[in-house]
Amino acid sequence: MTAPERPIASPCVSICALDEQDMCTGCQRTVDEITRWSRMDNNERREVLALCHERARSSGLLLRVGVHADG
């Protein structure tokens, strides 16, 4: 029998500040995503993490290792 999957941890980085769109500038989650996190299953959490990653990438918050400034 397979052990139950552990809950995916919150992406909170303890930099809790909301921008003009009510998006946390630390973890890139919306207020709704933050408040619902504890009630989400792991599939929903994975979806939110993917959205957070895309938001961070789109806003230039992700570091790109191995990429030169000119390319």
C-alpha cells in the first residue's frame, strides 16, 4: 500500500506585501490563493505554484542562471 502524499508546503517567503492588484510581492500569490491554501489539495497547490512561477518570470523576478545580459 502506498503512503499518502504529504501536503505541498506554502511558497510563502515571509515578504508579505500586496501590490496594486492584491498580489503578494514575496510569493506571487493572490489574496484568494493565500487564504484558500490550507484548504487546497495538492493538485490545486501545484496549479497555484505554476501560476506563481509564471507571474515571477513575467515580472522579471526569477534569476536566469547561465544567461548573459546580451543574450
